[in-house]
Amino acid sequence: MNHERSRELYDRALSVSPGGVNSSVRATMPHPFFVERGDGGHVIDADGNRYVDWVMGYGPLLYGHDLPDPVESAIQSHAAAGPMYGAPTEVEVEHAEFVARHVPSVESIRFVNSGTEATVSAVRLARGHTDRDKIVVMQGGYHGAQESTLVDGTPENPHPSTKGVPAAFAKHTLPIPFNDPQAATEVFAEHGDDIAAVLVEPILANKGIVMPVDGYHETLRDLCDDHGALLIFDEVITGFRVGGLGCAQSKFGVTPDVTTFGKIVGGGFPVGAIGGKAEIIEGFTPAGDVFQSGTFSGHPVTMAAGKATLEYAAENDVYEHVNRLGRKLREGIAEICADRAPEYTVVGTDSMFKTVFTREPPADTADGCADGCRQDPDCGRYGTCPKTGADVGKAETDRWERVFWQEMKDRGVFLTANQFECQFTSYAHTEADVEKTLAAYREAI
Ligand SMILES: *Cc1c(COP(=O)(O)O)cnc(C)c1O
């Protein structure tokens, strides 16, 4: 594969942008390929190389790179009408109505411009609603590039996970391990009167893909109820991907007080949203006292793209298609691993998939979760499958990044560049894409 033009572009980019990229995960080694255009489930780079694309923009693309006609025409007509106004438009009301109709926890919703902005606003809202400062988060959880959640450590010793965040901010954040009901109970026993909210991804989706163990979210729900704290599900990545239009909360049957959205809800354009019970969401200004505002919020082109995206999914076999291909990939990769790397754990659900390069072979490879780890206590792998972000962190993360990812790229398969970010099937992907990908896995694993 020739990468001459991508290398040249990266050289230029390094002179004018930090690390040559606008989002850190894109700086793949030794240099990223620059995308020229998308085509269905594929991308074509600046040197004309074609890849099957399972990155899907890191989550927003449900249809791959060819939008269904109604989505494309909704975008074009709203862009042509003049991009935005600073006054409300009908399409944002319609989009809000659609989301409220389909997502169990949502009566009222505020649209913003990124997942980060959604979680920032949700945390502020929870603090305003409860008059408390502390939030509980999961170690290894991801809620965007925001001060309150870029925090590592333990409830006793939380600290910023990056330079630039004051230690004083981090002390209001209580990071606990995912899937550990005991740790959650203890943090509430210790800090219950000061906890404004628990902020949790229903599935840890930015640190491997870790499914919740049975009853975990129910425990969080009960603890929040008992202590007057809000349960916030960060569905930026799972929203309208896991559990179809009802999102992960409908799949798991647990209703949060507040839900944050992003990615798919904007149909491929920058977006975020905070939804929940009207009584809580109306804490935002101008209805309430918690300041929230944004020049681009509810952008008409984004709202049109998001609404047309979800409507098309409601009327077509979109989720059947993406979930079927997801299952085929998970089952196919599991078979390859059973043969070549039995210590690896295949994870994912619906249209999400990943392989965690776990190091320890299971005691018993008897078939349990053939379609991605489900945290099934009867599965032979239950003792070794990852249950927390830290478990995923112990995997062969360098092998993914430095060897496996490169090998897959050389075979024309574009995966997410590190061990932690998940991969996605889209409506544009085909059985042939799955076959090609499995053939490459067979060689590269
Ligand atoms: C992607 C993501 C975010 C951040 O969204 P941005 O649009 O990148 O700011 C927050 N939470 C979760 C769970 C995400 O996957």
C-alpha cells in the first residue's frame, strides 16, 4: 500500500496543529491515513487505498458513508435554507418529540453540540438540582473532555487524569470500579449526603466493551433513590445503537433520571443532548436556575439530520441489519480466537464489537457467550473476562496498537486505533465486508 500523500499531508498538519490532528485518538502510528471520501461501509484514503471502515466516525454513523435519500435531502434542504438563526425552528421541536416518544426516561430534552457539552451540562444540572457537589463515576468510564470526569484514582484519593485540571476540581469526583455493587454501596455509605449523581455508561464502551453484570444498574438505581441522588446514564455512544430506538436503558430495563446523548442523535453532525424527567430538565435556564446556553445548540442542519436518521431507522430494517452483522462478526472472531488465541475475549452487543487481548486463558472454554461477553456466570470464561476498566487496561494494549491494528490496516480493514475504543457495524456494511474482515482477523490474530 502506498501512503505517500497521507505522509505528506501529515507532515504539513504537524506544522500547524498539535500532533497533526484535531482529536487525539486519530494520531495513529507512524502517521494516520488521510481520508479522501467514504463509500458505503468503506473509506478511501488520499492515496486511493480502500478500507472496510468499522470506525464509523467513532460512533455517530449508523448508515455508513451513504446516507439514505430522506436523510440526505433533509440535510441539503436545511443547509440551503441558510445554516442557522439564533431563533427556534420547527425541526428541533420535532426531533425532541421523536426522542421523547421513544426513550423511556425522556420527557424533556435540551440539545447541545457535543457529548462533552452534554455531560458537562448534566453534571451541572444534577448539582443544581440536589444542591450537592460530588459525583460518582466509573474508573475507566469516559464522558468526554471535561474537568469533572477526567479524574482517576479512588473515592479516598481522586486525582486529575490530565495536566490542566485543578486537584480541587477532582476532589468532588468519586471514581469507583464498574460492576462492583459493594464499592457503590460503600461510597454511598461514606458520602451519601454529598452525592449529586452517579454518572455511568450503561455499557463501558470506551474502555474495551464491558457489559454490566446482572443487577448492577438496579443496585445503582436503588442507591440513588435511597440517598436522593440522580442516576445519569451517559448514552452518548449506546444511544440509538444498543436497544434500538429505546437505547440501552430499554434493553436493560433500568430508567435513569437523566440521559446524555450525542453521536447518532445528530445524524453525523456535531451534537449532544441532555434528556430526562421534565421536572429535572426544567432546571436549565430559562425554565430554571442552572445556566445552560449555546450559539449552535439545536442547529437546524444537525436537527434535520438527526431526526431523519431516527425516522428512517423506525421505518426500515436498520437495527436488524446492523445487529445481524455485529453478531456475525462477534461469532466469527470468537471462532478464530478459539483456534488461535483462546485467551482473547470477544466483547460487544448489538452493532458494537471488539476483541480484548486478555492475557489469561479461561479455565474452561466451554461455550457460554458465543456472541460477545455477556457476563454470564455459567460461561467458562466468567473467571477471566473483563469486568472493570482496569481489567481491560491489563490486556496486551501495545499489541493492538503497534502490531494488530497495522496488520489489519495493511489488509484493507480500518479498526479503532487502540484497544479501548469500540467498533461499529452500519447499514451500509455487507456480508462481503464481514467475510473480508474475518479473513484478515484469521491472518492477523
Ligand atoms: C464520545 C463520548 C463522549 C464525548 O462526546 P464528544 O462528542 O466526543 O464530546 C461522552 N461520553 C461517551 C460515553 C462517549 O462515548
